Amino acid sequence: MNRLGRIFLVGLFLLSIWLPVAGKTAASGMLSTGVAARQSTESEAEQLLQAMTTEERIGQLFMVTFEGDSASADSDIADLIRDYHVGGVVLLPQNDNFSGYGDTPQTPEQLRTLNNNLQSLALTGQISKTLELPLDSELFSQPPAPPASGIHLPLFIAMNHEGSPYDPNRNLGGFTAVPTNMAMGATWQPEYAQTIGTMVGHELSAVGINMLFGPALDVLKQPSPGNPADLGTMTFGGDPYWVGKLGQAYISGLHEGSAQRIAVIAKHFPGNGSSDRSLNDEVPTVRKSLEELTKVELAPFTAVTGKSEEETAVVDGLLTTHIRYQGFQGNISDTTAPVSFDPQALNTLMQLPAFSDWRSNGGLIVSDALGVRGVERFFDATDQEFPHRRVARDAFLAGNDLLYLGEFALGTAAYPEQLANMKDTMDWFAEKYDTDQTFQQRVDEAVLRILQLKLDLYANDFSTDNVFIKSTDDNVQTETGSTGLFELAQSGTTLISPSQSELAERLATLPGLNDKIIIFTDVREVQQCSECSPAPIISQTALEERMLALYGPDASGQLQPGQISSFSFTDLQDFLAAGGEPIFLPTPAPTATSNPELEIEDFSTPLPTVTPPPGFFVQEALDDVTWILFGMLDVNEDTKALNQFLAQRPDIARDTRIIAFAFDAPYYLDSTEISKLTAYFGLYSHSNPFIDAAVRALFQESPLTGSSPVSIDGVGYNLALQTQPDPAQIIEIFIVQNDTTQSPPSEAPLDAAIGDTLLLQTGVLRDRNGNQVPDGTIVQFILQDRIQGAVSIIGAEPTTDGMARIGYVLEASTGPGQFRITAVSGDAAISQAVDISIEDEAQVAIIVPTPTATITVTPSPIPTNTPIPSATPTAMPTATPVTIESPLEPGIRIGLSEFQLLMSMFFGLAITGGIGVLLSQRNDNTTAEMVSWLLWGVIGALILYLYYMLGLPGTAVLQNIGSWAGLLTTIVGGLLGLLLFQLWNQRASV
């Protein structure tokens, strides 16, 4: 080879080495960039830590509360920020942090100003005059504090997001009213949760909120109406998988909407769904082992930590709740610490595979409020003292990095006492840091995590230009958020009772001009601040106003204002208090006059007005009523008007169409009460889009596609059953080749060879509500030998994203023959089939039979099922159920391997018969005896051959020799038969 050729070969060799390396480098470029950025953040956090004083390190461990809607230079919060270097603040409605300066629509601007002032105190030690303030603000009259020295870090500014209709944080003036978590869960579509999360992230970050205590990832397996600890609409639902999926989507939206400027702290870790009492009473105890905890309560939290594939769906922190788990923590006694105060329990949880990597990558643990009554009673059952130092120390040493000093004093003590406890605790922590090396290490570890998270939020830039929120005249609310809310409300609306087919019969006619309609609404008020005007969760006339807007004189003209009367539940209770007796207007009392000139008949004159007694107008409105609508929230002792009405006035209920709308959780009515309703709808939330959805549902303009995400005992709706595979579905099966799925028809089968692995994948399995089944649903793949009839399970695989996969190896021992693979999951026993035909030339034809059309009547849906049923039978494709197959249909051609097996059997019979004839001739037997020899040999051969064909024990080894098995079994069986005949002859001759 010449020199030029050798150079070419060397270059080609080097190129072959370089190309894979270059490809690998390009593929991992983003990963390397992410790792480098993480390392840079960790390095900068370490440098900050080394430069911090003891007091600065200690202060970062605490989240504090304060009173008021501003932060002047001499305020209590300014002192905590400047002198105690606190790590963050928590804004609360009960502390008047959201006032809007007396005008609630101005709340966004008030919060922006407040939060900028707080950050200014943290970064500069004073209130910046460059920040826009209200004209009457007294902040500028305060002498500026001298510039602070040392390390300047931005604050965490946090707020709660519980997801309840009664949570003022989700109904702040100037912000979009956020739907409840359960309203999102009822759609079973994570896209809606992401849309809402994006909206919330955008609005809150626009006013300087950079930490959110939420969403709640608690699983409500068994609702307990009437229990103060019941989660209600604060939960996404009762299925761990779906709570995790919706939580992922909501968290991803929060991060994207805020441009990664909000730290999301999921709660209530490790799960509060099975709690039997409120923390406002005492620490609850739940009887569950770690295994049970992992399957249910912990599952949603693992979905947003170790199991999340999307980086934006990973939470920044977990908020630990004060709860005890018997079984996981051993035997529980009064002295057993809640998980949030138990170092061993919390450490065990963090060492689980789903959390260990998340924790090692900077995952933050935040304590729940440390001053709630449950914690007070745990540390002192007599309610005589609150050992604030010990409470904070035990929570910190248990593993909480950030301590939330909420309600941090005994009972309902005033804020000055809480403030004193906060300061004393921080001073004591600083003393302990300087004298206890183990404590010092724990503090440094926690502060390092806090610094890393703050650096992540602000992209390693703590300058005021980057941290302060710029003033804007734009509304923080977005059009996209409003549109998403309307679509969510429509998608989640649920028909709880009756079925859709029965609803069409019960509401054959809609409310019209000849009807008289009464609406009763559970009117409750919430207050954004102590000086703010109370606002109703649902106004008394909300439903009436929306009905007239959609169907009144200015719309379709189906209704007129005079037809509708609206009352509160209180009005209805006043009517029911009369006990069924008529309520009369009082008779006006006469009044005397001293004028002697008046005639006798004018001696008395009636009073000009009479005050009607309570309930009178309700009584008058109920006369000849044709429709009664109830807009209900939850049910307690003060709001049982609907329950009492159904129980006490069956005379009215019997002749009237009664519709109930659940704007809270849907499980507050029992089966007897629901049976008295014409229709019962679940809305799950209360803002205007849900009022609109309720009205449209009444007028049958809603698709009613929602399904309850929690069990409803009153209608026999069991969520565990509803999330299992639908028995009526046909499970699709595909063949996966080169990452693409194929479903080849019998006319064009795929070819394969012995030794190949067939990768089979089901279609998306649907549950009884029509949604994708939860991950982990088991699918069994069943193999049937179509010749021998043998059936075996070749695998049981869990679903991922609703689909299951299995690899099936075509071994030499498989053929020759014809086989069928089908799939079964729970009660879903009908599937498409993969037919495999193997011949000697090692050709494999994989055939998915075309389903045949059969007439099947659409089954009636379960009460909460919402798909619109068909009134006539429809043709639905069906396939062979997984049972032992009937003999092959006529007309199927026998394959070569079957023919060879049959011929080998005949050849074996011929050999056996020949041997019998030879033996009879050797013994000089008569013709009759010769026939006996022949029959004994043939019968023995056939008996053993049939034993083999039936696949009875011991025959599996013969399948390896293929068609030779027919020859071997007939010869051996025939010889055994001849031997038996010989022995019988010898015994007879003796």
C-alpha cells in the first residue's frame, strides 16, 4: 500500500473515533450545562456561607410573621429583618397583610409596594425612596437607617394556598379567583392544572411573592364529612397517581408562570389525607405502616421529587405536617413525637430512593407553623406554657431546614408576645451555635440549602434591580387565565345523580316562562383584612343573575326576572323553624288619638307598615313553585338548611323539581337525601365561571364530562372501583418495531424469525370513567396454543401512561404450531389478539385479527359517569375473550408442521402394526390372534400419541423434537401395547 493510502486509512480511523465522541458531547451538552450551573450555585452558596456571621446564619433559618400592610423603617418587621437577619416572612390575611389600603382591588399594588419595602430592608437596611409608595404613606417620614454591613440576602416572601373556598388567599381583590384543587381534579386533565398554575405563578410573582406553601398533595381515600380534619376541596382527589399527576402539572405551571421566581413548597408531607382530627385540636395519629404510607400518602410527593421527568415539575421544598403514623413510628403514645419533630422518622423518609436524590440535590424541608394548638398540647398537655425554644430546637434537629414561626405563643396571645418568643429563640440559637459543634454543623447544612435556593430564584444576582418588582399599570390578571377558568369549569362539571339517560327523562322540559323558580344559596362571607368589607363566597343572587344573563329578556327570552326569587339558607331555616305551620303577617295595632273633633269611625287608624316575621317571604314564594334550586357549600350545624328541608317538607319536595349544585365537595348529602333530588351536580368551586357552568348544566348546555375525583357514598360511587379498567373496552395490542407501533392485518402479516423478540404494547387502557388507568395497573399477557389448547400467562406487567409492554422471545421450542397472545387487566377481559404461526422454515406471521362487529347495547353509566349515552344499540368492535379457544374455524389450512406431525403418527402406526404381524407369524398364530396383536399395538400407539397431543405432564420435553414426536410416541406406545398383549397371552396359557 502506498503512503497516500496509509494516510487515508489513518485519517478514516481517527474520524471513526472522533464522531461518536462528538455526538456524545453534543447530546449531553444541556446536561453538562445544567451540572455546571448547579456546581456554580453550590460554590457561590459556600462562599456566602463562609462570609456570614453567626447571627446572619441563624436568622436565615426562620420564617416570621408580622402585622400590618406596610413595613416602615421602625416597624417590628424591620427590626427582625435588619437586626435578626430573618430568612423570610409569611403573609397572612389575619395579620392584615393584604389590605389594598382599604380598597381590595388595589391589593396587587399594595403587595408589590410592601414586598419591595421588605426586600429593601433586607438588601440595604432601609426603605428605598426610589420605590413608589402611596401618597399618604408615613414611611418617608422615618429617618433612614444607616447602611447595613455584612451579607445582604433577599427574603423568602411566602403565602399559603390551601385550595379551599374559605381561604382568603385564593380570593384576594385584584387577583383571579383560583379554583379549588378538587375542581381541577374533576377534569382528570393535568393540562388544566398547569394552566391554572401558570396563571397563579404569573400573578403572584408580579407582586413579589417568591415562595408558595402549596399545593396540598394529600390523598383523600375516604371522605369524612363533618370531621373538622376533612380535606374537602383542598385535595386534588382520592387516587395517589392522579393527585401526583395533577400536582406535577400545577407545580410546572407555577414555575413557568413565575419564570422560576417562585419556590414551590408542597404540603402536607408525608400526607394528611387520613387524619381524623384538626391540628387546631391536637396532633392526629394514623395507623399505617411505611409500606402503606409509600403506596398512598407518599406517592404524590414522590411524583414531584424523585420520579418527576420534567425539571419544572420538581418541588423546591416539602412542608412537613404535625402528624404521627403508628406502624411506621412504632407503638404510639402521648410522648411519641409527630413526624415533623421525629429525627428518626424524617430521616427514614428522606433515605427512601424517591427522596434521597432530591434531598442531596438541595431539596428543602420547611416546618409547618410551630405554634398551632396541636403542637402546644403535645409539648404541654395542660396548656399552661409554650416552650418556644424547645419547640424550635426539636423541629430543627428533626430535619427541618426552614422553621415557620407561625402563631408562636401560647393560645391566642397577642403579637407582641409572639414577637418576643421569636427574638428569644433566635438569640438562643445563636448562643447554641457558638457552643455546640454538632448544632453548628446542622445549622451550616441547612443555611447552605437556603442560600442555594435563593441563588436559584434570582439567578445568582441579589442586586436591587433584579430583586425589586417594577411598578406596572397593567392588571396582574391575564386573559389566558380567565379563558382557562371557564373551560376548566365546563370540563369538570359532574352529573352526580341520576344517570344521563334518566336525567333526560326527568328534565324533559327546561325552565320556561310558565315556571316559578326559587333559589336558595348558602351565603357565607370572608374578610380579606380586619378593615375590609366582608364579601360573600357566593352572593345570594349569583345564580339568578347568571340565569337572566344567559336566558333572560336580553338573551334567549326563556325567563323573565319576575319568575325568580332568591333567598339565603338562613331565610330557609327561618321558614323551617315554623314547623310547617302557616306564617301570618301580624295584625296592625290601633292607635288612639286625643282629638275630640274626630268622628267615632275615625277614632283609630292603622299603622303604615308591618314588619313580616322571618320566613314569611319564603313561604309566599314557595306557593305554586315548580323549580327549587340549591347552591350549597359544605354542611355544618349552621348550614343544614337543605338537609332539613328535604327531611321536614316532603310535601313541597314531592311535587317540585329540586336541583342541587355542590360548589364545595360533593359528599355532604346521604343516599336518602339524594334520592329526593331531581338532579345533583358537582361544581367543586364557587367563582363566576363555576356559577356559569352550573346554570348551563341546568339548561342542558353542558357536556357534563367531569367525574368526581373522590368517593361519594351517597350514590355508591367508589373511586377505587372507578379507576380500574373498564370491562366494556377492547384492549388494543400493537407490535413495536423501531420505536413505532404497528397493527398489521391478517392480509399483510409481519415476518419474523426464530430467536427474535416480539415487543408487544397495549393501547391506552381506560378506566370506568373513560380516563387513563393509573400507572401500575397490572396487565396479564396470555399465550394460548391453538392446536393443543394449552393456556399460560407469559407475563404480568404494570402500566406506564396507561400502556403495558412485554417482550416475547420466539424460541425454537415454540414451534411448529399456531399460538395466540391476548391481554387481560382486571375485569377488562376482551382484547385484540396477536396470532403467531410457526412453520419449519422459521417464518413467523404475526396477525392481529380484525374485530368483528356485533350489536351491543351501550351500558348505563355509573351515576357520575358523564359520557352522553346513545339511545339506540350501536355496533361496537369485539374480539375474542381470553378463554380457551373453540376449535379453529372451518376453512383454515393445516400448516406444514401439522401435516408432518400427522404423517409421522401414521408412519408410527404402520411400524407398530408391522411388528405385531411379524410377532404373530413367528408364533404361528391364527388369523384372529394376528388381528389381536395388531389392535393391541395400534391402541397402545394411539393412547400415548393422544397423551402427548393433550399436553399432559411429561410431554413438554417432546416438543423440542418437533414432528418426530408423533413417530416416537406411536412407536413407543405401540410397543407397550404389544408387550402387554404378550404378557396377557402368557398368563392365559398357564
